[in-house]
Amino acid sequence: MEPFRYHVYLCTQEKPGGKPCCSANGSAAVLDALRAELGKAGLGDEVQVTTSGSLGLCERGPNLVVYPEGIWYSKVSTEDVAEIVREHFLGGKPVTRLQSGDEATLRGEILENKRRYLASLAAQAAGR
Amino acid sequence: MEPFRYHVYLCTQEKPGGKPCCSANGSAAVLDALRAELGKAGLGDEVQVTTSGSLGLCERGPNLVVYPEGIWYSKVSTEDVAEIVREHFLGGKPVTRLQSGDEATLRGEILENKRRYLASLAAQAAGR
């Protein structure tokens, strides 16, 4: 039911206090580069790009997820964007070297970050 | 490669000047209700919830998209959340009455909103 050939969610989460996050790692520049490159490739209406909150892999942003496949990319730089557009969005072949890892690794890392975040909220609420 | 059974992107976009947006239509309350209901159902680690920027259906938010299927839901209220969790995430059956529409309708509406948004940016940049 997805109305686009691909739908990309790019994390632009900001975190306070110098904590690692996609924003501090340059996600805004990656977003600009991605939109520009899609426009050049004539894919502006075929590949939908949506910003997102934290995807839970904060230490290795910028992170993005591509559907319909559910391909997770990490540490994406502006220099990588043309390759993603050419190989994945035009050629249909995900860029293996940028993929975040296998399901179990991703799941473990994301859930661990979530637990740590909830613990910090609880500590704040308790005034510690 | 998605590390979760379901991954939900819920738009929490805010727009200035009283323009229609998911935030003005109560997306924060829907987010809270969704997280609470998933916890109650024991699905906190199985259904990942990520906030997102505009999905392009601003007139009928709160909007959310559920993967792996790519099911778009619109006008979701806190009262609808338990049904989505029970029917879709536990039962595997999307809630038809909340689905946003067919692909062509969604695509047309999203691209029209995008064109309008880009035109307003261009007008701002031109000082009109």
C-alpha cells in the first residue's frame, strides 16, 4: 500500500549535552544532499523522504531506513548519498557496505539504548 | 532486515500559524496511548515506535505508517489505539476503517501538499 517506490526515514534527532546523535553527526547535510541527488536523478516523486526521531542507533548516525525492504544504513555521509541513489534507488541493489548490521545486532543495540534512555528518565523523575 | 515485528512511524510534525498538522490534531496523546497500550500487551520490544516529520497528509492527521506492510492510517485518535494494537499488532489484521486510502489517492495528496509547501518556500525566499 506504500504509494512510493521507496520511502526513506532519516533520523534528525537532536540530543542535549553533547550526547551522540544523528544531528550532531551531520544528518541535516545528508538530508539536503539526498533531496538534491533524488531531484537530479528524476526521482523526486518516486522516493519519499521523511525525517524521523531517534532510530536507536545513536552512536553511529546518521542512520536511515529504506522501505519497502526495511534496509537500515548507518554512518551515512554526504559522500555516500550519490551511491545510495544510483545503486539502491535506481539500480535496486542496496549498498551493502553501509548496512547497519544483522537483525539481532540491530535489535540488541536499539533495545539497550531504549533501556538506558528510560532509566535516565526514571532517574530524572526521582530527582537523582 | 527489519529487527522488529512491526515498526510504526507516527507523525508529530508541528506547523506554525494554525496550519493543519498532526501535532495540532493530538499526535502526542496518540503516541503516549500507543506506547502504553503496547506495554500492556507485552509488545514493547516487538513493535518499535518512531516519531516522524510530515508524512504529507496534514489535513487528516494524526497519521502513522506501519511496516513491514506499509499500511497508512489517518485520523487516528487515542480511542483507536487499543483496536490497532489488538487487531493489527496482535492479530495481524490491519484496521480497514482507519486506512488512509488507496495508493493513487495518497500519492496525489502527498505530492500536491509537497508542491504547495515548496511553492510557499519559494515565495518566502522571493520576499513575497
